[in-house]
Amino acid sequence: MRIAITGANGQLGRALQQRLGGEHDVVALGHTELELDAPACVAQLVRTRAELIIHPAAYTNVDGCARDPDYAFRVNGLGTQYVALACQQLNAPLVYISTNEVFDGTGGPYFEYDRASPINAYGRSKWAGEQAVRELLQRFYIVRVAWLFGGERNFVRTILRLAAERDQLALVADEVGSPTYAPDVAAGIAQLIAQPFYGTYHLVNEGSCSRYEFAAEIIRQVGYSERVTLAPIALADYKRDSVVPPHTPLRNLAAAALGIRLRPWQNALADYLSQIR
């Protein structure tokens, strides 16, 4: 199958290329190959002659989205609309990568069909993308992920860098989510697209934790526990431009019914650390 992948240079884009490249004809589209925030995106994608488009490309700087919500909506909302319109012309299904931040974080863990209620510009722009997909297409997979790691820039890398520089770190203890390893998501998507069970899915590693607990496990696994001390702080005390949904663990119900489960996040973290060390 000929598959076009947007955001090819991102964490998930690279993992998808590695996972799908041996079996499928993959067209990798990075920033220089695709003007996601312009209508020209439609023709650019149609020219790939893709039989399936996987769309992880997005403006994911959450604080940046808060500072410039119009740009966030152009890329994440309108950009996804353009991708969906290209799928219409190609008569191709779409895999749209969405986020835990479509939820407000007052409940959870969230199932696939819980009501979305985003509280920040990033979440609203990604929710706009979901709406565009549902309005324009009949064949689609909306795949929500959270707290993604697996590439060069992510929470795990940040903690390792800070732990190498300092002997004490302050981490938020009341923001809870689902750490997710990009190669595991790619493997789950590979299973998903092999069967025509279209709909909304949560592909996250099993389990959930706070940012503090995530950092503590990173520190423990690399053997820094005796040297680096972690101090818990409240989300309200961590000043940033965006509002953050505090409790957004995702539950995998729909994919699990198809036999698609991702391993516990601690095991995925160990695999990632073994590779980058």
C-alpha cells in the first residue's frame, strides 16, 4: 500500500517510517515538502497518489498555541481539513493523530467516546481537526496519544539533561497522564490500518502517572536516584502561558477490543533508555 506520512521528521513520523517502510511504499512529508497551513496542501497530497494518509504533523508547542491561537488553528484545524479534503479526492482513508488535551482534565481516565471539552488553544485546535475529519470523511481512524516520547526532544530527554546538570529538580505532582512511546504507537497503527474498523482510538501505553512520578522512574532507571533529589510542586505553581488539563489518563477500550494493546509505560521507557544510552 502507498502511504503518505505528514510530519515525517517528528517523533511519531520517524517511528511510523521505521515500522511501515519495509512493508509499504511510504511517502515521507516534512515541513519542506508540505505547506500544512495553506490550501496548496490539498494538491500536494493528491500528487502523492497515496492509498492511505497518516497525519501526525501538528503545531504541538502548547504554550506557543496559547500565544498565537490563530496559527494553532491554521495548522491543526484548517491544516487537518486540507488533509481530509485530499483524502476525499484520493478516495483514501485517513489516520489523524490527536491528543489527550481535547479533554478538560476534570475527570478521567477518559474513554474514546467521552465528551471532549478542551480548555487551551492547543486542545481546541486539535479538536477542530477531529471535527473536520468526522465531517468530511467516512473512512478514518482518529488516534489520540499523550505525553509522547521516542525521539530527540521530549520529557524524558529533558529530565536526563537537567539531571546531568543539577542535583535537585522540581516536578509537578498533580498533572497526571499517559506516557506513550512513539514506536509502540506506530506498531499499534500498523495493526489498526490492517483492518477496516474505522473510528476513534486511544493508543497509549498501559498505566498512568504524574509528571513527578514519570521523572522519578526516569531517574531510577538510569541510576541517578542517590545523586538527584526530586521535589514535588503543584501545577498551579508552575507558571506557563497555557492552561493545562490536570488529569487526562486515556483508556484503551476500542483498540483493545481488536487485540491491540500497548505495554506498560515503564517497560517502554526502559526500552527507550537502553537505546539512547
